[in-house]
Amino acid sequence: MATILLIEGDQQLRATIAQSLADAGFHVVTASHAALGVRAMYETPPDMVLLDEELPSVNGEELCSYIRRIFDIPIIVLVSSEQGAASAHFLDIGADVCLAKPPSQRLLLARVSSLFWRYGRKLRHNFSHGIDLDCEAHEVNLGDRTIDLTPTEFRLLNCLALNSDRLVPYAELAIGVWGRQGISPGSLKFYLCSLKKKLANGCDSDFDLLNQRGVGFRFVPHRILKGGDFYQEGENKNQKRSHYARGRRTIRQS
């Protein structure tokens, strides 16, 4: 069953659309604002997102751009007018379809079906650095080993892995993992350390989780060369070895 995430601030409209999609056989997850929507995406990445152009605290443009950068899934934006400048802008930044509010049930379902046909489904992330995240079963496989993670640890790893080699700020991680800001860096570090211990238990991996103190965390792929040298893609051997050593020091000192 395909999962559709609906991010809509209007309670009545949210309930109406959710019911229409559920009646058509879809599994619908709803969120009343952007932060809860982002948390839901990292917990169980949806097959499609429907979002309103006007959301509390974070505007629809920022959220649409963020989703498109991380996920390869269809995005439908609910707008006041399909012919307006806002619709054109949303299409420019990654939306697939803009529908005027409130959308008719027939048109909505036709658009959803069309987009699913174009995209297909993907609920499993197979990363090139040796880790496999099954978001449907909430299962993590590293090599031939299955890692037992808590829901919070799973969302944290999923958030970092999907943002591979990008420094993810603490505030963004807090929204992705807990659905709200205000989580202390100390709490984030606690979960990162727990996650690192579970991933490192008796198994070598070709990635690392680094903490840049006072800023955020980073999922860093690297390769293991003959002789045991570690380095990242895109740099020469000496640069990579130095970078990896700096990263290891960062973890020990933080």
C-alpha cells in the first residue's frame, strides 16, 4: 500500500483530503505543520507528499525545496490558484503538480495515480557506502548484519544518510528526528554516540558519523585502501587521509 504524506494546516481540508485518499486505498499520514511533516518523512519516507503553499512557521516554498533536495518522490502543492505566479514558482523549485484548493476528489486522485505511474515506489534506501535502510520494516542492514535501532536512532541515521557528506545543523536534525526545535546538542550527541556504538559493534563500515562541535553532524563516506588508509571520494589520497584524521579527532574531543 502506497503511503501519502499530507501536510496541511487547515484541519477541515486536511480531514477531507485524507478521507478521499484513504477511500481510494492509500495509507495516509497527516501533519498540521512543516516540522511534524519532516519528522514523518524521516520516520517512514512516504511515496508522495501533498503540501499546502501556506504553512505555520515554515512557508511551503522552503519545505518543497527541502523535500526535492532529499527525496525523489512526487510532490503536489495545494495553491490558491493554479494559474498564479506561485504555481509557476513551485514548479520551478521541484513540485510536480499544483492543484487549486480545495481540489475535487476526481482530479486529485487522477493526479495522484498519474504521478505514481511516473515515479513508481521505493521504500528501501540502498546506499553505496554499504548500509541498507528498509524504511517499511524499520530495519537497518550493514553488510551481512542486521542492526537493532530504536525509532529515534533510525530517524537520526536516515536523516544523516540521506544528507550524505552534508553538514546537517542541529536545528534541522531536531526537526527531522523529533519534529520540533529546542533539542539540546547534548541530547543529539547522546543519540549519535549510541548509534555509532551499535553500527561499529563487530563490523567495519565504509562511512563515519562526525560531530562538528557547535554546528551539527555529518555522514561521511570513505574508502579503505590497501594498507588501511581511509579517505573520502573526490579528494586525492593525502587530502583524504588528513580529512579523515581530523574527523576522528573531532569525535573524540566533542
